[in-house]
Amino acid sequence: MESNAWTIKRVIDWTRGDLERHGDEHPRLSAEWLLSAVTGKSRVQLYLDYDQPLEPAELAAMRAAIQRRRAGEPLQYVTGEMPFRHIVIHCERGVLIPRPETEVLVDAALEGVAAARARRPEPEPEPEETAPEKDAPDAGDVPETGDAPEGDPAHTEGAPAGPDPATVPDSWVRVADICCGTGCIALSIAGETEASAVWAGDLSPAAVALTVRNRDALGLGDRVAVAEGDLYGALPEELMGTLDVVVSNPPYIPSAVVPTLPDEVVGFEPGLALDGGPDGLDIFRRLLEGAPAWLAPGGMLCVELFEESLDDACALVRAQGGWASVEARDDLAGRPRVLVAVREG
């Protein structure tokens, strides 16, 4: 092998040094992620193939990725994906990048799902039907595959993706993810639970399209519906008064704080998904206003918020009335981050 060949090891070492000189806080990790995305190898596989030289096309792609990262573009946009809980989410410019603290929000929503399931009676088993022995069914009595009713596994071609409120079993838990972004919350809930239906919505067409892409990549098209709309306006009206959990990671950064965020955030991520108004609670107030009409008795509202806004948000919930409990929960760094409120009933 030529001594000047650009092997995986040489590329990682060179990229680490270059990104470090350009201010990357985690240059080696960035180098590994970039090269993993370019080669299609896992980070473990990179080290197993340390001496393997890159192909010319891979080198060209790596140079382009390094230039984007040098300019401060978030690593998740450059690589096009990121891990979130137990899934991998596609990321792209124009849609907010999921944060680790949002996993705490998902934990709270999963508690709401479990509580709703505990309130439901166990579904009664359907009685077994014994077919008559003497008469075989006529051909006309057996529907062909193309005539299977909606909801039947055979009925897939042309059927609308996502659950239909009219056909979701009463025993299933109903969840709404408002301001869904990449869909990481909705898809985590659907992927980590059984017998649950999730409706996700966002005002941004780019976010809706990305959520659909992530949903389909994870094979959750029968469990998660996605629609464009303003907050509850993205949800089917039939869901009013039936939702067990409303979960949201809305824009919540106070307007005066937005310019102080790192350049990597304000320079690349969408302002629509960041700015929550003067006190960071503009969108939260609207979520809270609509929650009583959309939640079922005993339903849960879970919202991620700015750490300095939680006390005021909890006060707004108490002032509205009709809530059995409200609390603020800390994120992974110990800062107040998630409001959890449960309706009476």
C-alpha cells in the first residue's frame, strides 16, 4: 500500500486536527461521524478497517462534508441523520434538530400512555365461530385480495397512511404530537408501545415531509398519521375529547434569548422552531387553551419549555383549572425542562 494513501485512519486523524483548528468542540467524534456517513460504515467498522484506503468518490464527499462542518453547519445536517432513543432519525436543514433533553419529554408521554392503558378494561376475547361442516363457501362468499376491507393486512395499495380515528379500537391509546419537527417524539412513542395510535402535526411543510419520510423508513405507517396544520388544526376533528396524551416540543426560546444562542443554532436551524415570543410561552398558551377540548378525562399534557419559563407555565395551568396535577420535571442536565399536567376525571 502506498504510504501516502488516504486510509481511514489517516482521514480521521487529519479531519480531527482540521476541525479542532476550526473550533469544533468534539473534533474526533465529528470526524468519525462524517466518515461514517460518507463510507456507510459504522464507527466500530471504521476502526476494524483502519488501513483501508478511501475511494476517490468517498474522498471527494469527505472534503465537501469537512467544508460544511468547518463553516459551522450542525453535524446532524451534514450527515443527514442522528440517533434518538432507540431509532435513527433523518435530519435536514429547515427542520429543528432533536435534542437529548427531548428524550425526557418522551419518557413523560410514555407514562401518560401507560396510565391511559391502565384505565382501560381488558378487551373481551371475541367468540370463536364454528364454520358449518356440510357446506363449503361459495367463491362469491370469499372476498378477493383486492376487495379486502380497510384495516385488513391485505388492504395496503392506495389506502391512506396512518390510523383513522373512526376505526382505531377503543382499547388503543390515542396520542397527539404537536409541532412534530422530525417526528422523533411521535415515532418513538409508536415504536416503544403497542396498541397506540399517534397523530403528528406541524405548521412547516418541510417538517411534515420529513416526519413522513422518517415514519415510512421505520415502517410505522399504520400507527402514525402526519398532517400539516397550526397546532390542533393538524388533527382530525373526530379526536376532540378523546386524546389520552398531547405532547409537544414547541418553539419556546424567549425572543431576547434567541440571538444569544450558538452560531451553529441561529445560523442554521429554523427560527420558526425556536422563537417562543417575549417570555417563550406564546405557543404554550395556545396549546393550553385548546387542551381541555382535545384531551379525554384523565388525559395528560406534556410540553418541553425554556428552563426559566416552567414556573410561569405551571401557574397558567393552575389558573385555568380543571387539572388534577401539574409539575415541572428536570432534563438530563438537571434544569427544569418539561411540564406535565393531568386532567381531572
